Amino acid sequence: MTEQTRNEIVRRWQTGLSLRKIARQLGLSRRTVARAVSQIVQQRSPCAEHTCAEHQNLPRPTRRRPSSLDAHESFLKELLQRYPNITAQRVHEELRARGFAGKYTIVRDRVRWLRPRPARQLVQRFETGPGAQAQMDYATYDIDFTETGKRRVHLFSYVLGYSRRQYVRFVESQDMETTLREHVRAFEHLGGAAAVCLYDNMKVVVTQHDEGGPVYNTRFLAFATHYGFRPWACRPRRAQTKGKVERPFQFVESSLLNGRSFRSLKHLNEVAAWWLEHVADVRVHRETKCRPLDRHAEERGHLVPLPERPYDTAEVVYRTVNAEGCVAYRQNFYSVPWQHIGCALPVRITEQELIVYGEDLQEVARHALLPRSRTGDKSQQREHRPAEEGPARLAMLQERFAQMGPVASRFLEGLLRSQRYGKDQACKLLALLAGYRRTDALAALERATRFGAFSWRAVERILAVQARPKSGLEDLAEQARMHLGPVLEGPSVPPRPAAEYQQTFFEEPRDDVRDIPPVPPEEECPFDTP
């Protein structure tokens, strides 16, 4: 308690206010107010009898009742001094060996009372110069939106250490793409990046810790290199290192979220942007005694300038087109042209769109990204669907099966001849075979052809028994071999005999080699200099 608070308590108590009312007005507990009044009364008249009714009701120090443990108290103090971390159960065992007949609970309470408490370390506040340091962190809230219902959202916060100017935005996830995208927005909002940014040990920043310190995520390091700042991971379980970003979360809760209702996440971010401009940026900060907006005007010239081209924060994944001609992302489905059924295609996901590229890296489909709150939905485009009995569909199937070999072509002929909806089953089969190794797929087709089992269900049962689905990395490696196969399988150049290399040591240099002038000093490779 500060002297100013104690003075205010005594001043109001002398005016006749009750302890309860003083505590309510100053936001303190009644025990704290009573203790302050008791101390000042004892200082003024330590020997007088006080007739004040409220002073007679002040809390008095409680006296410990006699206990059977009193005879063992010196032993307990010595034991706790030698072994500060000893458990109360072990202390009880030692006391029973000395003849103590009491129960464990009384020993536990006495050990808790006598155990030496570690002194709290002094936390020293460090102030940094303009543009030297920033701090970033997340906070999680469950907000009941009036239109979309109760949802869990995460508050991204980036604070400049010198000016205390802050950028906040509520997001749906704390993944890599969201974190990078909000960093970019924070840099654009503040006009640059601080030279160093403090983080806790979130996975998007720190992969792991080893003996040499934190191991940073390589993708996040590439992002930091693009913007020219250095990430700095704080020690684990030491939140006070990032006090400049931890403390403002309470201000957000009390000033932004308190007493307001929000229709949706979009509305919440609109209010947050207004709050930053009209409340957070223009208030007088308690520590700096200045408005963050005014100090940011001094700090902006010291920030790392933004690059001309922003960092691409889009996520890129590979997805296999299923039998319905769709790729899956976050439990939703997006259509692609039916010619790509069974192919593993690159998919680029931005904040608003999902873009699918073909094997030649040309765009084949573009969709508006479905929200995270929806699952099982499909985004379809009519032009991606094939004609029911068009010749183009048959030509595509024949071409795709011919690429796998003569065994696959024979199976397709038998499938189209024996099944009424053979083309539909062929499309399902392409999607099924995309998940297995080429050798396993051909073996299943050969076995089905040998026994006349021309259906995709039969091939599915054979693969379930005889094969194992391949991983995503194996799928990419197999596609790379298919594209590079014609190049790698070309005529190879055999190694030259060692005798030919031996002769080169004794041959005279050719005339054309002698005529080559030496490299002038200014054209020499700069990396050759020591």
C-alpha cells in the first residue's frame, strides 16, 4: 500500500465514514482499510483505550491454540531448513517415528505455516529507445455474438516498446498464416517494424528448445528476414519479460470488451479499429505520461522501413482431387475441372480465396474461402462438371488409364463393357488409385482383370488387403519421378577411363589456351580474397 492510499484512508475515516464505505470508494478490501486505520491509531495513542465502535471491531491478530505439535516445532524448523522441498507426508512419517500420534492434516497445516517462503524476485522495468523493441502476444476470449452465437476468438496484439502504440485485431486462429498476416497489418498500421520483437514460445515462432537455446521456425525466420527484424524468444514461464504487451490485455478487457455487445467477428474488429483510434492511441499512458500517438510520431522515423513488396502469407498445400472432382480443405470441398480427378494439385489459400493450380502451375479454379465455422459444405461451379455422356469424358478416361499402362487400359475396356455406369466408376477408380503406389495400383488392376472383376469396388477390396496407402510426401515424389522420368531415363554418359585423366597432366597446353589473357584484378571473384 502506498503512502498516498494510506493518507486517503485515514482522511476519510476521520470524516466519519465507515470502513465498508471507504473500502467501496477506494476499491480496496475491508481488511486492508481496517489494517491501515489500526496502524495509525496505534501510532497516535499506543496506550490509550479507544472508544470508537468501529475501532473496537478492527481485526486482531489471531492466537494459535496449543497443539500436540508444539513440542516438535524445533525439530520441524530444523527439518525444513535442511530440506526446504520436503513433502508434508514425509514430515508426518518422521514425526510418527518420534512418537507423534496426530493426524496428517495438522502436520500439513503446520508445515505450510513454517516452511520458508522464497522471496519474490525484483522485476526491473526496462525501457528501450525509439524503434528498438516491440512485443507480440495472443489472448483468447469466448464472446457471445448476437448474430453468430458464442465463439472463441483470439486477440492478436503488437505493441511498440517506446511509444506504447498498439495494434490489435481479433482472429479465428493462431496458426502460421494468421500470425504472419497480422504482423504485416501491424507493420502497415504503425509505419514500420521494430528492430527486435519479443515472443513467448508459441510454435509458429519457436520449434523447440535445446542446450543452445530456442530453435526458431524456419518459415517465421524467413518472414522476419524479409522485414528486417529479429525475433527474440523469452525464457519459458516468465511472462513479466513481455509486460508491455501482457498488461494492455487488461485494458482491452476493461475498455473495449466491457459493456459492449457485438454482432459478429467483423463487427468486433470494426469496433476495435475505432477503439484504437479514439481511445487507445490518444489516452495519456500511465508510465510514459504521454499519448502513444504523440510518442509514435517520434518513433516512426526509427522503425525498420517496409519493403516495397509485402511478404506472401498465403498457405500452399497439395490436395488430391476426389471422385466428385473436389479438393478438401478444413472439412469443406471445392470443385475443380473434372479432367483433374485423381491428380494431386497445388492449392493456394489466402485470407479470402482458395486457388487451385494444375500440374503445369496454371490456375484451374478459384473459390471464395468458406468460413471456419462451416464444415461439410461444397463450393461448386457448373463449368467444372462433365457432360453425362460426352465424348470428351471418354477420351479423358482412356488417356488417363493409358498413362498407367496396358493393364489399366484392358481393365477400363472391361469396366465400360460390363458396367452400366462404367464412366462414373472409372472416375472413382482414378481417385482411389491416386492414394496408392503405382506398382500396387497396377497389381490390383491386373488381378481384377485376370478374374473378370471389373468394378471399382473389387479393386478397392484388393488394395485394402494387399497394399498400404501412400503418404503425401510419397505422392509428391512419385509425381516428380513421372515428370522427370523421360529425362532421367535417357541415354547416360559412361565415365571416362582414369588413364585419360592421367594424360592431361603431361600434355602441353593448346595454343588457344595460351592466348587467353589473365583475369584483371578488378574482375576477380570477390569471394576468393581472404
